[in-house]
Amino acid sequence: QVQLVESGGGLVQAGGSLRLSCAASGNTNSIRAMGWYRQVPGKQRELVARITGGTSINYADSVRGRFTITSDNAKNTMYLQMNSLKPEDTAVYYCAVDRPFGLRDWGQGTQVTVSS
């Protein structure tokens, strides 16, 4: 199992920036992909950005060009740099890692609120 701890959420005005961090511990050698997801009340959790195999990166259309996902393997930490934030980016953001056999571990989530 991999344990994940997010940090960096908060309240920001529209147009501002935040950087989320996700620190991984445990069986980190088993990680095959890592990503950020977000969820608002009453809606399904959605993919924001994902790194697969350390090199392939995917972004949701709604954040492409504004958000950047990176990872520091030496620190077992993943980041999400969020620029030009919009009120519709308000959500609880979760980091997750994928391991073999369809296993996925989730962090506890961090609230991001963008005021207009």
C-alpha cells in the first residue's frame, strides 16, 4: 500500500495561483501512475492531470494550459501548479497513485476555493 498526504490547498482569488503537494510513503516502488483528481458536492470525481510511466502526461481539457503536474521521484512527491484559477476550479482535490492489478490509493483530499 502507498500512503498519500496532500497539502497546499486554500482560498485564493480568481486569477491567482496555488501549488498542491502530495507526499507518498510506503510501497512507492509499485507506483505505475500518479495523478490529481477533484470533486465537488453532487458530482463525480474527475481527473485533473495524470502522469503515467513517468513520462506520459494527460490533462483535463478544462485545465490544460493553466495547470502543470510534476513529480520529484527523489522526494516521492507530486505537485500540481495551478495558475489562472477560476471559480469553477473550486473543489476538493485528491492525489492518487495506481499500482499493479488495478489497485489505486487515495490521499485524504485538500480543499481549493477560488473566489470571484
